[in-house]
Amino acid sequence: MDSEELKNEKEIRDEVEVNYVSNEHSIAPDEMGSQVVGNAVKKDRKGLKYFFSGLAGALLGLLIGAGGLYYYLETNFIPYSDISAEGVRQINISTTDNIYYAVAVAEKAMDSVVGIVTRSPNRNALFGSQYSEGMGSGVIVNSDGYILTNSHVIADGSAESIVVKFIDGSELPGEVLWNNVTLDLAVVKVDRKGLQAAELGDSDDLVIGEPVIAIGNPLNLELDRTVTNGIISGLNRSITIENNAVMKPLIQTNASINPGNSGGPLLDAQGMVIGINTAKIISAEGLGFSIPINVAKDIVEEIIRDGTFSDVYVGIRGVAIDVYERQLNVNLSAEYGIVVIETLANSPAQNASLNAGDVIQKVDGLPLKDMGDLQRALFKYKPGDSATFEIIRNGQVMEIELTFDKKPSGF
């Protein structure tokens, strides 16, 4: 070889040594030329062959596994609705019928919801007479202008003026025909006929979990007739409000209720009024309460028929037994009831020989824990009706018959 050939041979050796030093088996520098290049190409093709073979195998395994899983589920899975084990409650839920129930309910009831704005006097020793404005909601229960709302919405009867705002933007003055602080209900009348009245439902048929809609004027009249939805979270609830007064029985709902919603309707999925919204627990979310509409039905019917509602009374001053024992540091034999502190002259209580110190436990079999229970129980009676009072006197259980009279004005 001449010097040029020797130089080329050396360059080829150096290039082979550098390019293949990292391979699994080194190629000796004396394995020259096309033989070296051919082996490298052959090795690359062999690697690609292994890669694609492995990929194809993985895909095939995936397809076989998916097919096997589908076959297993088809042959072994039993739908819940087909299970018929003894004691298992079968429940079929369809979401197709009432999926847009809120739209239909709002359309049906919206015209029956009103805004109520009041102006009430406030007595102040330093600044004299001042006035405050209040706002709430109401629901039309008769086309001749009868509106049901909360007693606290109309300042428990002390409001100097009441303005009722309708969906068409018109306003009319309202007159309080009746209100009761214990029930937190009131009936307001406007001089207008042909109004769209809401349909009253049956609150005794309610079940926990059924959907409900609340309509009212939260916060201010700029948000009038706001619609919120939820479910019935509980029934026969009781809550303590100002002055340790207890409100019951109440419907609990998680439909959003805010100041201004008071007096507005709580409606079921058919758009019927099943409650009157009354309160929200400020310290918690999703806790709203409504007065069952059945509490108000008889009252509303009598007011529409007679123009007023004839409340009856017993004629006692009393206190819950636990409060009595705590204040006087005594222990009475009765576990619950109302301790009679005083009977009023010429009252049904005095005529029935109900005495101070007696503990009233039941009226016609209904247990009574406090004066609120007694007052709520009286709404089903009319003047002249009689009831059996179960009392404890000197440690002895006895029954007396009491005939109710119409409650005197201002009592």
C-alpha cells in the first residue's frame, strides 16, 4: 500500500472504534469496511422488529382483556331494580317527569306572590317618635284580595301603614284582618278583585326529601320574586326565637330563605302552597323553616267567610313546669305540663274550677309542655266548644271539662 491508502485505512479504523465503543459487544478495529456497516444496519432492523412485535402483542392482550371483562359483566351483573331479597325496599326513581319542575312551579305561582312594605312607629325617650320601614312577602290566597303572610312582617299588628306590591308593578294599601304572634301568621286584605290566587296543598302529606320551591323578596324589592329550590329536610321541627318563645311545628328546608322571604310561599312540585316561610338560622347555611299550611287553612277559610277569626281562650296565666321549678328552686311531681299561676275572673278556666297550682298536662289527649303548646292547640276550637283537660292537683291526676269562650279584645 502507498502512503495515501494507509492514511485512509487508519481513518476508517478510528471512525469504527469511536462509533461502536458503546455497543453491547465491541467490534474489533480489524473488522473493516462494508462488513461493519452491514452489521450495524442489520442490528437496527432487528431492534425495530422486536419493538413492533411487542407493541402488537400488548394491543392484542388489551383487546382480549376488555372482551373478557364485558362478557363477565353481561353474564354476572344483576341490576339493583331486579333484586328481590326479602326486606329490601324497592325504589324506582324517574328524573324525566319533573326534571324542569321548578320552571312550571314558578310560572304557576309567581303571579300570586306579593311584596309587603310597612311603616311602623318607634318610641324613643331621647328622640321622640320615629319610624322604621319593614319589608317582606305574602301570598294571595283568595282572588278577592286576601293575602297570607307572617305576623312579624306586619310588625305584629302595630304597623301604621301597609303597602302591597303586585307583579304588575301596582300598589295598594293593605288592612290587617287578623294576626297571631304565637303562630307568626297574619291575613291582610286589599281592595281589589280578580287577583291570581295560589292553590293550597296538604302539609300533612309531606315526606322528607321531596322537592320544594320558595318564592319571595330576599333583602330588598329589587330582588322581588326570587325563586330558590331545595328539598324538605325535616318535619315537625321546633326552634327558639326571641324571648325564649318556641315556634313549632315547622317544616325544615334547605331552599334558600333570607330576610324579605318571610311570608312568602313554600311550594311543592305541583305548585301548591305547603308552607309559609318564616325563619332562617343565621348561624348556619341551608336551614330554613316554614309554617305548615294546614295550620292556617281553617283560619283563612273562616276569615274569608266571616271577615274575621274568632279566637278562643282559657283564661289563665301559666308557665312551663321546668321554668317554674328552676325559678322557685322546687321539684314538682309532674314531669311536664303548665303550672297555673292565676285564673282570670269570669274566664272559662274559672268557670271550670281550674285553680292556681294545678298542672295542665293534656287537652283532649294532646300533651302540653308550655303556654305556646296550649295556644296552638286552641286554634281548632270555636266559641262554645268543649275540651277535656287532664291536670295534676295535689299529686293526683284528674280530668275537668272546660267550655271555651271568644277571646276578649286586647287579651
